[in-house]
Amino acid sequence: MKIHSLTPILNVSSVVDSLLWFERLGWRRSFTYNEGGMIDGAELRNEHGDAGFAGLCAGEAQLFLCQDGQGLRGGAPARFLGDEAAGAMWMSLWLGSPAEVDEAHALALAHGITVLWPPTDEPWGVRECRIMHPDGHVFRLSAGLGE
């Protein structure tokens, strides 16, 4: 098997709110969709209502958002240690340098985004910070220490 790309799908309680959350971190909308089909200009809503499915891009990475479907959301706040009970998705997002991890952390703090773990040089050779989406999904913002 040779995989050419991977696009995670997050189950979210609100696609519109989630799009705005990711955009605060620098992601951009690639498309939005609702009961009427594709929404022109990737707008948040049109005459058929709010977007219920959407795509986001950051660099080469892509992520889909699905309202109330295609996966689980966290039922309780993440607890960090293991966090097997959160029920939400965990993802590692690889940034270009340890300085970019610090910049992403500062951006998250400036926008009131929940930070679970501040930027830390980890023993496995990465600088890492962990943030949490309002639906409990956890993003490990990481960069190799040798980069």
C-alpha cells in the first residue's frame, strides 16, 4: 500500500464555530458544504443554512470538519495523562521549527484557546505544545529539536 495523503475528519458540534477556531490559528477554508450542496466562496452559510461539512488547509495539510458525524467528540475535558477516556481525536501537527511551536502557542493564548501543555523540550527530541479544540480534540504542535 502506498498512501499519497491523509485527511482526518473531525466530528464537531458546529462547523461554523470550528472554522473560525482554526482560522484564528492560521488555517484557511478550502470549501464549505450544506444541505444545498457546495457553498460559493467557501462562505460559512447561504440560503440553505450553515455549513455542515467543510475543509481546511494549512501548508500541505488538510482537515475536514463534519457536524455531528464521522467520528467521536470528547465528552469531557482532556486530562493530559494518557487521556484515553476523552473520546476525541489526537493529532500531531508538525511545524517547521521549535520557534514556530512557541509562536503557535502565543497565538493560541492570544485567542483564548485552551492550552493543555506549554511548549516543552521533550525527551523524545521534539519541542511540543498541546492545545484543545472546544469539542475535545487535542493537537500536539511539534517540531524536531534538531531542526
